[in-house]
Amino acid sequence: MKVLFLANSEVAIPSLEYLSKIHNVEVVTGPDKKRGRGKKLRPTPIKEKALSLGLKVYTPPRVSEGEFLEFVKAHPPDIGVVVAFGEILKEEFINIPKYKIVNLHFSLLPKYRGAEPLRRAILNGEKETGVTTMYINPRLDQGDILLQRRTEISDEDDFGTLSERVSKMGAELLVETLDLIEKGDITPIPQKDEGFEYARKFTKEEMNIPWHRDSVYVRNLVRALSPSPGAYTFFRGKRIKIFKVDLKNDIKEKPGYIVKMSKNELIVSCGEGGVSIKSLQPEGKKRISVEEFIRGYKPKVSEQFTMGGD
């Protein structure tokens, strides 16, 4: 089939790789933007991968209006595929392909509709998530469900490990979905609103570690934001990102204070319990282990991690 593949994020790369081996794929992704520390003009991860695969790439400012809409009308694909694209498509565009447009969403819909399903699942302490293929409609993540596949979320998973796993799982599910659609052997199931929860994007304030919360919440926040962009706190007035912590449930001290320390352990109290910090990144520095932090910064018991720079 002729597939128009719409994506921006690197979580869509496995899907692009799998589909391009089977179908005639053309790619739609966002325009080049200034990215990274140097703010150099860079393509999306999907554009980089598509070009390396020798695929045709389009980078319109908007997909379902203007010149690109007319272009797609004149050159209709058999099916559209959307993976982590970020633009709500209009009905006029959705109806162009013969088999309409399929979306791969990284949750077990209807739970966690929205932009950050995996991070919100981790933050909320979910033990299971999955991937869903569905037909797109003009309402956000509310189209008819096609196929789903489940996976466990372990206590050791962070966003990085979980997204890598489900992106590959989702790629396999997409291949299966398109095959069944082409054969006319799939039955769409309308979504119900029971169990609906919206997975909104994280704000800068939410990424600031709330030491007054219990230790499980603090650990889940760190996991949800690791390895990027990183949950942050302040120490000696400087911002520090924290990427990995372990639970310490027997701590009963004021939140945010260092309560125990050795050459390779730094335990911080929370509103309930505490956490042992394992990996962090001081402001303007590279990511380091807690052992390196202790050697270099020589923190002391009773010093405090805070939510502000004062």
C-alpha cells in the first residue's frame, strides 16, 4: 500500500522502519527547528531517519489545510498512519485516503488520551500499559479502536526503557493492523468514556520535585521524566536534575533534608519516607553518579534540597 506516515518523535522510528520494509511509505514531519543547547537548525528525528532510509519527506507547517491539503487530495495515499505527530487533523484530510488514517497511541485507550500517556502512567504508579491502533477522527484520541497489546510496567522502568519497549511493540501492532485493514478483516470498536483520563503535558512546575510528597510519588516523578528532560530540584541555590532514586521507607525527617550519607549513598527525606539518590546532573555539568557527586560537592547531613533557588 501507499502509506503517508505522519510523525515527529523518535518513538515513531521503529514504526517507520517496520512499515517501510513492507509498504511504499512517504513521510510527513515538522519543519526544521532550532534544537539543543547550541540552538542550531535541526530536522526532527523522523526526518533524519526517513532520509537515511531513502524515503520522500514533506515538512509543511500545517498538514490538513492549505497547499499540502490540496497536494494530498491530488496524490491520495491508500492509508495514513500517525505516530506521535502532535497535530489534530481535520475531517477533510482524514477522509482522503482509501482506508482513512490509523493512529498508534501509547496507552490502552480510552485510558490516558493525550500527549504524555507513558509519563502519566509511570507517575500514577500504573503496573500495566500498552499500545492501541485506532482510526483517527477529529476528536483527540477518541477514534474507534482496532487492536491493542499490553505490557507490564516494572518498578525499574523509567520513561526511556518503557518508551523503547512500547515503540517496538507498537511498530509490530501497526504492521498487523495495516495487514488486516488491507484484507478487510478487522472490526473497529467504538471507544467508551469509562476509564477515560487525559494525559496532559508536564509543566515546568510539575517537574520540580515536591519533597513534601511521599517517597513513592517522588520516585515515580523521577522515573517519568528520566532520561529527559529530568526532574529537578535545587541544592545550594543551583538547579540539579535527578534521574534515578531508590525508595527508603524508614525515614522520618523534615522533607528535602539529607538524613544519611556515606561514600556511595545519599538519602533524602520526603513527606513520607525517603529516597536514595543514584544518578543526577548538577547545573551546567554532565550527568554523574551519586558517588561522583559526593566526592565533588561534599554534601553534609542536614543540608537541604529545595523547590526554589533561595
